[in-house]
Amino acid sequence: AEAHIGLIGLGTMGSALALNIAEKGFPIAVWNRTTEVTHRFRAEADELADRILPCDTLAALVAAIAPPRAIILMVPAGQAVDDQIAALAPFLGPDDLVIDAGNANFHDTNRRDAAGLPFRFLGMGVSGGEEGARHGPAIMGGGARADWDRVAPVLTAIAAKAEDGTPCADWMGEAGAGHFVKAVHNGIEYADMQMIAEVYGILRDGLGMPAEDIAGVFRGWNEGVLKSYLIEISGEVAAAVDPVSGGPMLDVILDSAGQKGTGRWTAVEAQHLGTPIPVIEAAVMARNASARRAERAAGEARFGPGPRRVEGMTTETLEQALIAGKILCYAQGFGMIAAASTAFGWSLDMAAIARVWRAGCIIRSAMLNDMAAALAEDPARNLILAPGFAAMLEETVPALRQVVAAGALNGLALPALSAGLAWFDTMRTARGTANMIQAQRDFFGAHGFQRVDGLDRPHGPWGKA
Ligand code: NDP
């Protein structure tokens, strides 16, 4: 047994993660369902090959790892994970540890955690795509703290480092907590991407800007408050030229977005938890609607072209609107995490989550530094009430109003930005309109209500009384 750790599943993510682990000095044993992939992987590992032990069988893999063993699973979420767990069970002892590093639904991780497996088990969210896995992902661990601590030296070594040097790898909480936090990360990722796409739509259709100018706008924004991986790659994407047509790459890409479902899980879970995340929900809706191309074409044929030119809109206004939308979206995401922490008894550390997201992952951004600081100050407070963010919202919400209004008046669909604004206005209105809802419910269902004066008269003067 020479390997420090093992890994199963040498696909896109698994092979990148294995190379990262080997590079940081940890000998790693690897096994893949298709054996030739294992051998090709080692052959192509160049100077890292002497730290990689290719194994043809699970028995050989287990034998190659120093006990107590740790084995990372990087296979598709769902049945493949259950199958691999079952296949490993005969070879492992109670002190060995299996780490599911795929995008598992956290309910599955909770189930596996509670299933009384014959070995230790961690569920771990990994973000950053292939590039992140190879050179530094963000890692969100879930399970028993002691099991996390055992593998933390490897995981912190391979993780991305924030600007202050802190590794973006941390234990989030028990059982499915790591995969849950990863799911919310992906929900926020959907929302960030959607808001950028909506602003791109205004630049393209509302202002009639060509792609290369849009690239310049995004590049400028990446020097300011919006500095982030997603704004950076949006600039690169807008600047790219299609090798076939010679025109902008963006202009030849079909407007129908794919998804693997993690954003949808987040939206569905938010409904179960009763926690409002309208910006993320709007982003999931927008991806679903994007797939209905023929229906959208029929709509345009019937009602005429949607987007009209927008007058008097500056790129500064759009930048401010995006800043506001982003703060509102993250406030919702952290609100959902707080709700889950209570519902599942996890004691999630909100500031630690913001810190883990600062580097390596897709939603990494300059703003997450300030969010981590604000959440460390008061994790229970709605992020929109943290003094720094409240001040930023006061400054930027007027621009968000202007942009959402321009979208409404000119037929530009802005589902995520408008959802953010509507949520903001809901959350800053002390006397809302649910008194009407309560009256209606009492009228047709005798559900009763509470009175503002505290009197015990829970029904209205309608019906039989
Ligand atoms: P790939 O399709 O590239 O690789 C899948 C790997 O799993 C292959 O090694 C494959 O082996 C193996 N595999 C597939 N089915 C089974 C099975 N039934 N039993 C055993 N092994 C199996 O996937 P990715 O690397 O992209 O994704 C792996 C996991 O990581 C997923 O959960 C994904 O959601 C998650 N993830 C992916 C990210 C990405 O950017 N791609 C980012 C973050 C997480 P074989 O060679 O035999 O086919």
C-alpha cells in the first residue's frame, strides 16, 4: 500500500482532480470502469506518472491505498454512485472513507449518510469545472467533521486559494450539507449568468451594440465592483470570432440553454423550505423557456418583434443595475442557506460559505470578500441590511428600476432582474398586501386572521359569522 488516497472515475473531473492531487505530492491510486482509460490516463500524466498507481480492479485499488483508506468517487450522480458504493463495500473496513465528489442531490447524500454503510462516508461538492479541478477548485464538504479533518490536508492542498491565502475548501456541516451548499452555489451561478445575459440583451437589442463593443463593456466592468469570473468570461465570449463565418461567435450560437438540473434542485428545495429565491427561480424558468424555440418564434410571428430600441440608457446604468441584482440574488441565496441550516439542523457557517466561494468556483467574485465580512458580523441578518450592502443598494437600485422599467416598456424580457427588484420592494415594505389574502382565505375557507390591534376577533363580518 503506497498510495495516500484513491480515486474512482477518470472522466473530465476525476482525471483533473487526480492530477491535481498527484501534483501536490500525494501518491494516488486510480481505477476506472473502462480499464483502458486508466492506463491512458497514467501514460499521459507525464512527470506526475510516478505518483499515479493505475489499478485494474477495485480489489487492487483498495490494496494500493494505505489504511485507513480514503477513496474519492467522481462518477455521474445517482445510480452510478450507489453502484460504486455497493461494489466497494466488500473490500472496505469501518475506518475506511468514501468521498462522493460528484454533483449528488443532497437528499441522496442524506440518505446514504443515514444508510449505515459499512465504511465512513463524506458528500463533497466540487466547483470550478475541469480547469478548477486541475488547478484549484472550491470544495464544500459534508459529513462527520472528524472524517473531513482526516482528508482536509489533501483537500486544502488541492483547493483554490483566496487572495488572503485561505484555501477554498471547508467543512460545511453534517451529511448532505456540502452537496446542499454546492446546489445553492449552482443556483446562484444560474442567476448570475441569467442577469448577465439579460444585460447583454439590452446592449444587443436595446442599444444595438455589436458584439465587440459588448466585449469592451464587460471588460470595463471587470475592473470594478462586478469583477468576477463570469463577467470576465462573458467579455471573452463576446470578443470571440467564429472560425467558420468570421463573424462574432455569439451570433451563431443557438439561443437555447442546457442544464443538468442543479439549479432546478435549488428552486424546488427553496419551495419546500418556504424561502424566497425569485432571482434563481427566474433563471431556471428562463432556461426552460429558452428551450421552447418554436413556441417563441410563433409568439414573435403573432405579436411582432419583441425588443425595441431603448433611449437614454447608459452602460453605467446597466452596470449599477447588475450590481443591485447581484446583491439581491446573493441575499436570497444566503437566506435560503440560513433556512436550510435551521430546517436540517446543520448550523451552517454563513461566512465560511462565502469564503469558500471566493476563489476556484464559477461564481467567484470580488464582492464575495465583502459578503463574507458582512456575514461574519451578523450571519442572521438579511444581507441587504448589512450596512455596506444597504448603502450600495441605495445607490444602485434606482438604476435597476430604470432598467426594469425600460425592459417593460420596450419588450425586453428581464425575468431575473425584475424578480430581484420585486423582491427588494417586497422586503422593504413593512405593511404589505397579504391582509387582502388573509381576508380572502377567511371569506372562502374560514381560515381566520390576526388583527393589527391584537383583539381576538379572528373572522370577518362575511358569511354566516
Ligand atoms: P464524465 O462523463 O467526464 O466522466 C464520468 C466518469 O464516471 C467516467 O470515468 C466514467 O467511466 C465513470 N462512470 C460513468 N458511469 C459509471 C458507472 N455506472 N459506474 C462506474 N463508473 C461510471 O463526467 P464528469 O467528470 O464531467 O462528472 C463527474 C461528476 O462530477 C458528476 O457528478 C458531475 O455532475 C460532477 N461535476 C462535473 C463538473 C463539470 O464541469 N464537468 C463540475 C462539477 C461537478 P467510463 O470511462 O467507464 O465511462
